[in-house]
Amino acid sequence: MTSDTPGGLMARLRRRRSQPRGRVRRRLGTVVRLTLALTLAGGVYAVFAPGLSADDTPQLSTAAEEGKALFDQSCISCHGRNAQGVPDRGPSLIGVGAAAVEFQVSTGRMPMARQEAQAPRKPAMFDDDQTRQLAQYIQELGGGPQVPEGGLRAPQGDEETIARGGNLFRINCSSCHAFGGGGGALSSGKYAPSLSEATDKQLYAAMLTGPQNMPVFGDNQLTPDQKKEIISYVQESLKQDRDPGGWGLGRFGPVTEGLAIFLVGIVLLVFTALWIAGKS
């Protein structure tokens, strides 16, 4: 076994001292390069990202732009700047679709005059073109159900189709709107409105969106053809029935009819009894 010379021993000591310094320098260099790369990437993103986001934002159609102007003037105080809703004032309109807007606005239920149990029908504030523009804006803003284009009734003169519509109406609608379409009372100050003034589009939109207390009758519950059959029955049969049996009593059903018969019958019986007693 040989011993190391003093020169070789000093050389090994210097190499050992230099190795930790080399590793530290390499690590610092890696950290610096990574920091510079991240800074450069962040700067590039900050410069170009706003432009990319703006390019990805869909542009509104002309009708929707006009609808937005109407919305900002008449609806924003309750439904918010971006139709996201305002607590205790109005719900979000994102996803309600054009059909809901066409029903609520064309029937005058919106804009509401005040908060109450149910928005009543009243003269519309907007004309048909303005209503379509508002509906188009909400549709492009968040999507949702739309009333189909074209005719909304089954072929006219088809008695079998109207009969099917009447059957569907009695199964799905008469419990609230009554068999004669005159409407009826519900709970908590709410009610099912009369169908006497409803148009084809309003009837279809109501079935499609379920306004207020009405359930939604989507295409899985009632197909588009079945909706058209119901509309045909309401417009061509229910509204055209002139009460051939006499006084319709508001078409509220057997309750009012029974009450009328009872009151009239009792009065007649009492006077008949008194007349008989006076003659005897």
C-alpha cells in the first residue's frame, strides 16, 4: 500500500470543494432560465389573449342588436345587464329561449307593473317586430326553446285531428283551464288564465315553456304534432262553440251549473209551495 503524495492529496481536496459549487451553479442557472421562460410566456399571453377572446365572442345578429337596445331600455332593471337576473326583482333569462319571451311579452305579462302572485294578461307594450327582436336577443344570448316556423295548427277541416286534440286537451289542460277553456283558480292567489284571447303562437309557446304555474310540455310529453292538434281544437272547436245548449255560465263546469240549478230550482219550489198553500 502506497501513500499519497502531498500534491495529489491537495488536488483531490480542491476537486471535492469545487463539485458542490458546480451543482449549485447549475441549479441556479436552471431556476433562472425557467423564470425567464415563464415571464416571457406570461407576457405573450397578456398581449395576445384579449384579442383572441374578443375573436371567440359571437357577434349578435341585426335583430338581436335591436332587441338588446330594447332590453337595455325596458328590462335591464329587473333582469340585469346581461340577463343574469336581479335578486328579488327578476329571474335570469339565460336559457329560457325565444319562446318564453314571445309568450310573456306578446301577452303583456312582461314588463310587469309590480310584483304580485301572478302576472296578468294586459295590452302588450311592444309590437310584433319588437317582440321578435327581444326574443332573438335572448335566444342568441343563452339559447333555449323556440317556436317552430310555419303553421302551428293541424290541417283544417280534419275532424279526426280536432277530436284527438280535444282528447289531449281534456287529459292535459282541462284540470286547470276547465273543459271550456275559461280558466280557473289555483292556490296562493294564482289562477289558470282563460284561453279566449290566446293566439296560435302563444298557445304553442306556453306548452313549450310552462309559464308561471303551468307545467312544461316538452316534445317528450307532447310531440309537435300533438301540440298542433290541441291548438286546432282550442281555436277551431272550443272558441267556436256558441253554447247550443243555452247559457254557458262562463263554462266553468258542473259546479256553477249545479249551483245555478239548485238556486233556481229552490226558488221555484218555494214559490210553487206558497202558491199552492194560498190556493188551498
